[in-house]
Amino acid sequence: MSRPVVLSNGELHVGINQFGLVHDFYFPYVGLENHSAGKDLRHRVGVWVDGRVSWLDDGTWHIESWTAEGALIGHTRAVHPDLRVMLEFDDTVEAEISIFLRNIHVVNLADSSRDIRLFTHQAFAIGDSRSNTDTAQYLPDSDAILHYRGRRAFIISGRTGDRPFDQHSIGLFGIEGREGTYRDADDGELAGSVVEHGRVDSTLRFKLKIGAYDSKRVHYWIAAGTSIREALYVHKSVEENGLDSYLHATALWWHEWLTPVRAASERLDVSQRQLFIHSAMVVKSHIDKRGAVIASTDTTMLNYSRDAYAYCWPRDGAYALWPLIRLGYSAEPRRFFEFARRGLHHNGYLMHKYQADGALGSSWHPYVHGDTAAPPIQEDETALTLFMFGQFYDIQKDPRLLSEFYESFIKKMGDFLAGYVDEKTGLPKPSYDLWEEHFITSTYTVSVVVAALQAAADLAEDAEDPDSVVRWRTAANDIYDCAHKRLFSESTGHFIKGIRSDNGEFTPDDTIDLSSFFGAYMFGLYPLDSEEIKKSFETIRSRFFQSDSYGLPRYENDNYHRNAQTGTGNYWYIASLWLAQYAQEVGDQNLRDSILQWVGSKVDGSLMFAEQLNPVTSDALSVSPLVWSHAEYMASLLDIIDGNTHARS
């Protein structure tokens, strides 16, 4: 289940599911902690009318969701044709204080006046704990419900006109045979219980008398704080200033932040502008204010897998920030590099992935690889982060960046990359590939390492460190020379996936991998007009292109989430967009435009790029949204705007 709406202020992040319900509620970090992860924790919304209740996720409503153009404000429209009721939601997370706001428009579609009762249900497992130690209480002095555990507190309230909710219920769910307090609404009435502890939830009622073809509004909010006092302060501010004022302020904040994005979009085809601007907001929504860039906050995978994507991979973060860097943003990249510096190993490399608070993320990479002991890393993540810092510095031209980051960050990574070379191959030592599957010296990693060392040498020149200039440029040139002897396969007409090492023996892996082609041309390992690049492109075209599709897998026979009917593997937006960027580089505008048109046609009305697509049904697979997919779409369009400007330049 995708998240058609994501809302964030860099501290509070809310994911709205396809039913218009809160399904992810992260605080106080984007990506950590999720207090509503899991199918039993989505916050239900229901309507009682004409003697029966219906909840938005019961399959009887017609629902569509989208995000406003130019502001991270979600819109959901839900229509129940039998009940003759329509609900319209304007949702946002306030830009500067941590509060989730819902302006709910309740419309009576019948030709007579009716008693319509709106119910909002809240369920939390505070702190990602799943333990039964939360507390919920009714606060009569504040006309609110408090959910809290430790240093996490949430105040839930709402008003219709000048009146607060008229009934409430607090109880248990998921234990002792309890389904939840939302079942208390079956008869249109709530019990009024005032406190419970354990695995607790709550429900509010707003009783509305609505005339024929008329409507009323309910203002609903959840204030978040790291203490009850803090959450109450936020709650009181909404009571005093009104929900509409915060909606307006948030719209203005996003209008201002998007100024560079809108300016760039005006140079695009009209058909591409909305998705370009939306992609920028999706990227921004996944950036924590302390620097982490989260790959995806969609937790659907937790229903059938051990983990989800709510981590900061240094590679994903670097690619996500590349469009923002090109557009002139400085605060988000700087904080990301500060975050990466805090997580840098003392030996100069970045680890697999990190939590939003900077702690090491979960990993399946071991320290022991057959007969070899080596760090459980993907070397390309260190290299790409270093390379992207060079791009950031080149655009910002701010000498303070170099003085702040050179010794503590650049030099450590440059020395690591220059020294992490296999004496027998002359190439970087094996590490995990960017797909996190194979312990190998991949063509992609080699490409990024060479580019990163060249970028580091350029930075060393500006830092007046001649010894490092020589060391890093020599290492880059040596790896470059060895790569040209080993990484292209004449038999397949494509760059090899990489070189495997086993007991001192080195064997090539000839799998056709899109990242090998992308790395080789994008990071300058081979010239665009070289025969190797041309042959590799033709191999990709002949292996994967279909007359009615420009969808590409990561590599041939990719089994990740693969359906038995899907041929060589699922389609990845990233892989297709890499080909669009190549087409732009070589001046093939027809191919470029065809790929971009195909990619744009595969997003639904919510404009969210997933990680993958089912080639048979075009259904989204894995997480949605995936920030990297949105970033590559932006990068592809910025290439058109800039005119053949790619990363290595």
C-alpha cells in the first residue's frame, strides 16, 4: 500500500495511506520513531448516519488523494454513494511547529437535513516499542486526549465551529480480545471512559446537524512534543490562533522554499512541471532537520518483511540531494554532510546505513566474506558522498565549507579510498555492490571511486595540500588504467558487473547490470563517445527494450520482489531514468522524451514514484514513495534545463 500523501516539517512526518488515514506517524525524527507502524495502528475515520457507521477503510468509499501544487498540503476526497456523504480533507504538518492538522469538510449529499456523526480514532505504539506501557487520558481542562509514554506525548483534539468534540472513548486494542475503541462507535455513541494504560487507543466524536446539500467543517489536530508540557503548549497555540492560520502559514512557507524549483520548472515542458515540483517536495519531506535523508518512510513492507526503508543510506542521501544542490539549496546538503561526518568511521569510510538519529542502522552485511575479513560496507557510498561534496563546493564557492570539512571529512575519506586497493587487480578491494547483494569489485563502485578521488584532489588543491593532491590523483589514475584493462567484456558487449575474489582467484561476473553502464559514463570512467559505452548501450537496448515499454530492471534476472511472470525482472524507475540521462548526453532527444513520457505515465494521481513496477500490471511494488526515484526524475529534467550537464563536469 503506497503513501499517496506524505507530510513533514523535518521533525514530525506523517504518511497518509490510500484510505486517507494516518498510517505512519514519525516523531521526533523523520524516519524515527514511527508511533503508528502496522495495520492495527492506522488512525481510522468513520461516519455514523441513518443508524449505521462506516469507516473509510471498509471498502465502501470511493477515495482519491493528491498533494496541492506548490505546498506540502494533502487533499483527500471520500464519497459514500449509499450513505450520501462526502468527506474532504485538507491535511498538513505545520512547517515550524510539530502538529498534524486536518481540516475536514463534511458534506451531506442527501435532500434532507440529517444528524451526521464524525468519528476520529487514534492508535499508537509509542516509541516503536510494541510494548503495552502507553497511557491515554482525557484532559477536561484542555478539551483533549493525551497519549504518552516516557518523553513522547501526543495531544489530540478538534473543534466544529466553536465547540470541541462532544464525546470520547479511551480503551485497549490488540490485547485481551479488544478490537479497539472505534468499535464503541457502532451505535453512534461513545462510552466516555477517561483513562487506560497498556496498549491503548482513543476515539473522538463530532456531532453535526447538516441541512440538505449543506456542509460543516471539523478542525482536528495532533500536537506532538517530547514532554506533556511541550505538546500542551502546541495544542493551546492552535486553540488560540485557529487551524486555518497554520494551514495558511504552511502554504506560504512551502511557496517560499520552492522558489528555485518553480523557477527551474518554468523552463520545462508544461506536462513535466507539476511532477517536477511534487518530486522536490517529496525529497524535502524525507529530510530530517538534523541532516539524515530517509530513503522512504512507507512501512508497508513491515507487513511481510523484517524491516522497511526508514534509514539514511549515504548513497541514497547523496543522490537525493544532487538536484537540490544543482538548484542552489545549501542548508539541506550542509546538514547532510554534517550528519555523514558524525557517522564516519575513524578509518575513513561510511557504514551501510544509519538511523535518523545517527546511530548505526540494521545490516545483513558480515565482517567475514569467505576467507576474507573486511568492513561490512558498500564503498560506493563513501565515494559518492565525497564526490557529491565536491559538487556542492564547486557550486557554492564557499571557502568556509573547505575549512570546516577538509581535515575532518574530506581527507579521511580520500585517504581511505586511495588506500583501499587490491594489489593484485589494482582496483578497489571488494565490498558490497550498490544493490547490497554481492561482495564484489563492481564496475559501478570503481567508477565512483575514481571520480571521488579526482574530486578530492581538486579539493586538496584549494586547501593547499599538495601531498594529498599527488596521492589521490595518482591513485585515481592507477585505478582508471587498471579498469580499462579489466571491466569491459567483448563477449557480452557490455561492462561486467564486477570481479569476484575467491581464495586469491579473480573471476568476472558478466551479468548485464544497468549500474555498470551508468557508472561508467556518468562518472567519466569511459568517454561518452567510446566504443565500450556505445556497445553497452546497444546491448541494453537489445536485451531489455520493448516496443511498448521503456521499463528496465536493475540487472538481468533480478529476483527482488519478482513475479514469476515478469521476465528478466521488475521495472525500476531509476534504471529507466539513467537511460534518459544518457540519451540527453548523446543528443538523442527522441529516446529521452520517450522514456520521460513513459515514466510520467506510470505514476497515479498522487504523483508518487515507487521503487519498482510490475511489468505485467504496472502496479507499484516495494515502497512508495522512494526518494531516489523522485530525485532521478528531477535530475533527468535538470539535465535538459542545463543542457548536457552531467555529474562529472
